[in-house]
Amino acid sequence: MRATAPATEQTAADISRIEGYLLLQAERGEAEAQAEAFAARMPWLTTGQRDEVVRLYTADRMALTRRVLHGLTERCVQLREEYTARYLQLRRRVLAQATLVLLLSVALVSGAFFLARLP
């Protein structure tokens, strides 16, 4: 049994959300590991201070990640709009040229047929 188009689109969207969640968790893990390494370079910190440094570093890194991803998303939307507009322009141009070639071909064949029928 084949899946319908809306079901397939929903499945693809669900997979994308799961993938995004997993990537975000991997980024969070990497941010926390780097925060731990950063805090380890400051052995004079108390446990509470160390935990706060790790928390703040991780939060800052995740905020940066969100800003970067938001910027990339906006740029992808812009590029899609630009490429769509360019594609439509090229498509119109090719269609116009094909129509012109077809009309010229019809005119030449008609002209040749007309000339061939003259005495």
C-alpha cells in the first residue's frame, strides 16, 4: 500500500524535526564538554562557581548556535526566492524562444509550400 503525499510529507517533516532535535542535543553536548574544559583551566573556582561558569558558557554557546542557525535559515529562504525568480525568468525566456522558433518554422514551411504551388 502506497503512502499518500500528505502522509509522506508529514513523515519527512517528522524526520526533519527528529534530526534537528538530535543535532541540537549533540551541539549541547559539545558545548557542555567545551565548557567543562574551559572551567577546568581555572582550578581556583569553587564547585558552585565552576558549575555557574559551565552553565553560562553552555548557555552562551547555545544562544550563538541559535543565532547562526536563524541566520542560515533566513539566507536559505532568500536564496530560494532568488533562485525561484531566476528559474521562472529563464523558463519564460526559453518558452518565448521555443515559441518563436516554432512560429518561424511554421512560417518557413508555409512559405515554402506556397512558393512550391506557384506556376
